[in-house]
Amino acid sequence: MHGRGSLQHPSGARYEGEVKGNMYHGAGTYTFSDGSVYKGHFHENREDSQSVVKIYVIINKRCIM
């Protein structure tokens, strides 16, 4: 798979964004099963440490940044 897409994990986690070779690659959003969100760039299924990252943590239905 290449281009844009979304992937759902059995744990409830979800990825939406750019994919390359069936891997998270490029800009995307990963929502963890607990509702926390990583928004930034990925390189071969890993968060790209060079990118600006936004992480949102959901606690008691309130968004903490």
C-alpha cells in the first residue's frame, strides 16, 4: 500500500496518514487505544524524532496538551 490510508489495530489503536510499503511513512496521526494521540511524521513505522510533535492525552474526557 502506498499513498494515504488508515489502519485499525486489534487493540483499538488507529493510524491515519501517509503510508509507504505498508508502513507508516510521512505525515500521520496515531491514536492509541487509551485515546492519546501522536500527530507528526513517521519513518518506516516509527515516530520521526526530527519532526514537531503534538501529543494529546485524554484524561476524564479532557484534552491535555
